[in-house]
Amino acid sequence: MSAVVTDHEHEHHDHKPAGIKRWLYTTNHKDIGTMYLVFALIMFFIGGAMAMVIRAELFQPGMQFVEPNFFNQMTTVHGLIMVFGAVMPAFTGLANWMIPMMIGAPDMALPRMNNWSFWILPFAFLILLMSLFMPGGGPSFGWTFYAPLSTTYSGDSTALFVFSVHIMGISSIMGAINVIVTIFNLRAPGMTWMKMPLFVWTWLITAFLLIMVMPVLAGVVTMVLTDKYFGTSFFDAAGGGDPVLFQHIFWFFGHPEVYIMILPAFGIVSSIVPTFARKPLFGYASMVYATSSIALLSFLVWAHHMFTTGMPVAGALFFMYCTMLIAVPTGVKVFNWVATMWRGAMTFEVPMMFALAFIVLFTIGGFSGLMLAITPADFQYHDTYFVVAHFHYVLVTGAVFSIIAAAYYWLPKWTGHMYDEKLGQWHFWCSLISVNMLFFPMHFVGLAGMPRRIPDYALQFADFNAFISIGGFLFGASQLIFVWVLVKCARGGEKATAQVWEGAEGLEWEVPSPAPYHTFETPPVIK
Amino acid sequence: MTKTRSLRWSLPTLLLAATVDATDMPLNMTKGVTEISQQVYDLHMTIFWICCAIGAVVFGIMFWSIVRHRKARGVQPAQFHESTKVEILWTAIPVLILIVMAIPATKTLIAMEDTTEADVTVLVTGSQWKWHYKYLDNDIEFYSLLATPKEQIINRFAKEENYLLEVDRPLVIPTGKKVRFLMTSDDVIHSWWVPAFAVKKDANPGFINEAWTRVDEPGVYRGQCAELCGKDHGFMPIVVIAKSPADYEQWVNGEAERIAKAKAEEQELLAMNMSMEELMSVGARTYTAYCAACHQPNGEGLPGIFPALKGSAMALEDMPGHINIVLNGKAGTAMQAYAKQLSLKEIAAVITYERNAWGNNTGELVQAADVHAVMQGKGE
């Protein structure tokens, strides 16, 4: 060991191995953050391609392109990839890049684990994607894999699916532990809890949600595995089990999971809006408390996904009231953002445009969520396209738009170049129009009675579905502009200053652009 | 609507889809035909207008701010960033709105869950991919299958008005009576949904759920399975015909007669031998309706999910085993028991068909009596 140390006595400050080894062996939070983000983008396009298959089949009534079994594989794997492969890794990538810089830390607290938590991820998705080529195809029971469809009645790809979800879960848990340990231990002196940027706060709360619920997911997939292959009957009434038990366990994971995908988005928007309004965030403390209450409430509402499974009236009422209650802290957040804009001096660069679209469209998703909370009405909405519209508004125009906003916001810090503003505006407007063509009509289709997860539909839904599909293809194509912007910005462009944006405040804007390979080796002074 | 239609037709049609003019789609939830469905509709509209009002205020302020408070107008940003008074206000107001909303929702929910004092009770059983209805007050039971021909689905024939929303034998219920539904399933979870009644309830295997409706208007009401239940989830519709009590009574009597007649025919059949041609033609029809969804029209199955019949040891050699699996199904797989779903004649015919189609040329005939023997435990 001592020989190694002497070999490196004159190590350069920015020393890193060249080529592929840099990326394989790296423990640098910026490299790992970049890998997470690139991985998420690739997954976004793979999952998106599957959505295109779905929309092509639904373009007209009748079966045209794919078989119903393959259609079900597409809806299933699309969901799994977008949730676990695109949105969650993108947020982890942003956490890796930004949290150490925002709290004045030199790196993440557990850098080797950081490397590992990224590098197991590609294998998880390789396994999942490979399962599509098995005899009988990949998982086809929906991303929610309700038993007994996923146990007794599933194909043998289920084993691969379970293994793959386990690896994703391990990766998420390690990432979450790293975030928590970093924030607790590596804050620069003077960076007190109530001085932390909201992105750090929201991610800290997200990380706690992750370590609480990912083991629940691991438990439920293991029960599916043993029910299918080892003769247990957790979910089989014939052996004393209960298929509805599956849904309780799944949604006990699943509902906090929804907030895992939206809390960091709240942090991003809370960073961007004050910058471009040139005015401090309104109600910082209430934002922290609202985020915490949303996280706590998220453990008390899981059964609102299950109103039709047949639960006692008292149970249904409890879950209805708790779900309605979530609207209160969520509303507080939206009001705070609007109050931040009020009497500011706003400019409308691309990150701000995506953040503003987020506020409006996420709120629309919140409204449909409030409607879904009303149990008697939920009986009509449940498992229709109304639900599909709802969760795509919160996940695409919510989570994904916030990630895109974050990418535009911090790209100059990452690359040292300004992105092409004109192309970025094109990307924004094309995305905004097409995403609403895609998801807004789904509300009407659902209210008119079209169930979700069907490969073919009654004739009355034909016109709307054709329109929705066109919106889908346009939204998919619009994201190619994003790739163009990213590549162009990585290769060159106008040099970015350290502060980048006129109104930007925070430690990440005090280091040069691009941020040096190592930042804050000595802690910064916090005013 | 005209805009979407013109967009649809102006696109180059890479499709074989039949060019049927779509019936217009309603843009809102149905008011339905029951008191409960009307209440549900009212709740839906109330919460919808509350959301619209909140949206108008919040987005209104936001857009006002976007227009007025922009740097391009040379404004100086204010620096305020806190107000406990305002924070309390915009926490308290939503809480009040929600309480007002929760009261009628609670009332309706309690009414929906009260399944006592029913006049008619129907046991609804879902299975891949059909519904079974059993009237617990009479001796009536039957399966209800999708009636849309395969040729319409694969775009060979023009699609008709009730495409994918039509069944061979609809559920019939009396108007003005409280009808209780008991829901269960033979395999995976299904969900029985008729929008016009605002009834959607999961059919869970091994458990029984309850729901009820009281329909005032005679008519035909259509719905679909709402819970993903495997490959043909999109192809198991529900049709309910509500008849006046007198017409309903007449229907019940007719059904009882039909069932008695079918039983008598079955007895006669045991002494008869059917010809190969007849068995093959009945068999082909039965196979298409009941077997082809999994084992495929060409008998090759779907590798890894549904086994092939073409060239399989069971279809070529083991005849008692073949009859047995069709009658009783195979536990722990998607293979259902058909003893109660099909007549002896149909079972005999479909087994004959499977043993002689697609190059499975065994030349063997299976007669109703052979099936009956296995059923009685004598054929092993």
C-alpha cells in the first residue's frame, strides 16, 4: 500500500484516468452524476420508443401492428423503464452533481458506494430488456404487477423481472444512504439546516422515503417470486393468502414512490423561480414544512389506489380524507411559487419556461388527483384514461419537465458553455404544445369510459385516440431537439460566467464554470 | 371534433383499419341511469368546478405577474419573502373547501356500500376472458362472451356500431328493483364496470365483493372489464339489459325452459354417434370461441405462456388425459375447467377437432358418451 502512495506523490489536482477507465473506476460525484444523467436520457428514449409502439397501435381501432400480449409487454416495460430507469436515475444524477456543491462539500460522503450504485443499474435494465426476447416475451402484467396475474398466470420472464427490480432497488437504497450521510456530515461550517437550499432539503426527505419504501418493494417482489416458484401462497386464496394483500404492500411502497418522483422536482422549481424572478423564495420555512408533511402523509394514503378492491366503508373514508388533505401542503407550495414571482423582475430563459410550465401543468395534475380522491367519483375514474392523464400530467409535465428545466439551468455550470437559447426555446414550445395534445384529451377519453391498458377500443374513442397519438409522436420528436441542444452545448458555445444567471444565488454559482473536477477541498465560508 | 377528424384523414393511412364513421364521443362523465350514478356525476361536477375556480385564481395571478412583473418592463424586484398571515390564510381556506366537499362524498359513499335488502342477487364471476352470471334466486346461469367477430378486430371486415361492446348473452335485470351483485373470479383479478350504473367493483379470486344498483330506465347498458387481466383484457365487455318487471319475469321463464330443454337434449345425445364432419364443424366453431385466444387459431400456442396443441403428445396420444384437462382444467395454470361452460356435444366436438386439425391426423372421434364417461369417473 505504501508503494502506491509514493508512486503518486506528485499527483496533479485534476488527475483522472483516461478513456473508459475514468468512467468505470470513478468515485467523483460529478462523473457519477454525468453518468446517471446520460443513462437516464438513454432510458427515456428507450421507454419513449415503447410509448410510440403503444400510440401507433392505438392510432386506430382494430389490431394493426402488435399482438395484445406484446402490447401488454410494452405498457409494462414502458412504465418500469420510465419510473426506475429515467426519472429516478435523473434525479439521483442531479443530486450527485449538485448536493455537494450546494452544501460546500468536496464530494459525496461514500464515493466508492456511489460508483457501485451507478454501475449495477445498467445491468438491471439489461436484464429487464433481455427478458423481452424470452419465449413468451417479457413481463406483461403492468408495472404494478398485480398478483395472481404476475404469479400463477405469468410467463417465466417473471424471474428476470424480479431480479432486475431487486438490483434497481439496491441501487436506489445505496444512492439514498449516500445523500443522507452526505447532507448530515459534509455541510460546510455555517450551512445550518434552515440555510440549506430547497433542492437539498427536498432530496434529503426523498432519500428518507427511499430507504423506507424500497425494502417494501424488495419484499413484495420476493413474495411474487416465492409464490410463483417455491409454492408459497401469500397472494393465493387457495393456500390461505389474499391477492389484495399484494396491492396493500405494493402501494405502501407505490404511493411514497410517487412523491420520490416529485419532491426533488419541487426543489428544482424552488431554485429556478427565485433566480429568474430576481427575488428570494417566498416562504422558505413553510416550503420545508410542506415538503415534510407531504412525505409523512404519503404513508397514509396508499389505499386510494384500491378503492374498487372492496374495502370497509370506514377504510375508504379514512383514505379519502387523508388523500384530500395532501392537497393542502401541495397547494401551499404552488402559492409560494406564485408569491415568489409576484412583483419580481422576471426574464424567461428556457429553465424558467419549463419551470413555469411545470407549475401550471403539475397543478392541473394535482386537480385531477383531487378529483380522484373523491371515492364515489373514483369508482368512475378508476382504471380509465382519466387516471392515465392524471399521472402523466404529474410525471411528464411534472417530474420530467422539472428535470429538463434543471438540465438547462445547470448545463452552463456543468459544461462551461451556454446552451443555444433559440434551440432551447424551440424545444420548449414544441414540447409544451405536443405534450398537451398527447395528455389533455386523455381526460375526456377516460370520462367517456375508455379503460386503460387495452390494445383496442370501441369506435366512439377513435377520433380522440388518433389525435392523442399524433401528439405522442410530436412529443417524442420534440425531444430530439433536446439531444441536439445537449450535444451542441457539450461541444462548445458561448463561455459561461461563474454566476451564469443574473439572479442566481448559492454556493454552486461561486465556483467557476465549468465546475472544476474537485470543488471545496477546503470548506467555503457561509455568510 | 371536426379538427381531429380532418387531421386523422389527412394523414397517409398506413392502416388496414375499416373506415367506419365513429359515433360521437361524450366529453364528460355519464350521468347514468340510477340515483347513485346521478349523485356521483354531481360530485364529479362539484369538485371539477372547485378545481376550475382555484385554477382561475392561481393561474390568473400568475399570468398577471408574468405580464406585469417582467424585467423587460424595467421593474425593480421587490425583496419580501415571508408573511405568516398569508401562509395561514392559504392553508386554512383549502381545508375549509375540502371539508365542504367531503360531506356529500361521504354520504354518497355510504349509500353506495349499503347492499342490504336486495330484490335480486346475481353472482358475477370473471375468468380469462369472459363473464359468468348466476342468478341466486332462480336456477339460471350462463357465460357471456365477446360477440364481435375476429375478422372485425383484425380489420378484415368493417367494424360495426357496438364494436368490442357486444356479447353473445347479456345479463338481464329488472327495472325498479334493487339488484345486488356478488363479484368473484376464477383466475386473476377482473373488475366489473358499467358506467351508467356507476358500479365498478373488482372480482377477486377466492373472495366475494358486493355492489348494487337500481335501474329505473329500461335499456341496454354497456361496460368493460376495468382491471388488467392478461392478454385479452380489452376483449371482455359487459352488456346489461334492464327490462320491466313483467318482461323480466317472462325472460326468466324462457331461460328456465331453455335450460331444461338443453338438459333433455344432452341425455338423447349420449345414445347417438355424430359423424366426423359434424364433430369437426362444431369443434372448429367452439375452438375459435373458447380455445383460440390462448392456444391460437393455428394450434401452435404462444411459446412460454400457452402450450401448443399441434403435434403435442396429449392431442396425439393421451385421449383420456385430453378429455380430462378440457373438463377439469389444470390447477395453477390459465387452463380453465370447461365441464360447466360447454355442452357435452361441444366438448366432444372440440376434442375431436383438436385431435384432427393442423396435421394432428389421429382419425379419432370423441363422442358425447366418451366425455360423459370421463365425467362420471369411468373413463380413466
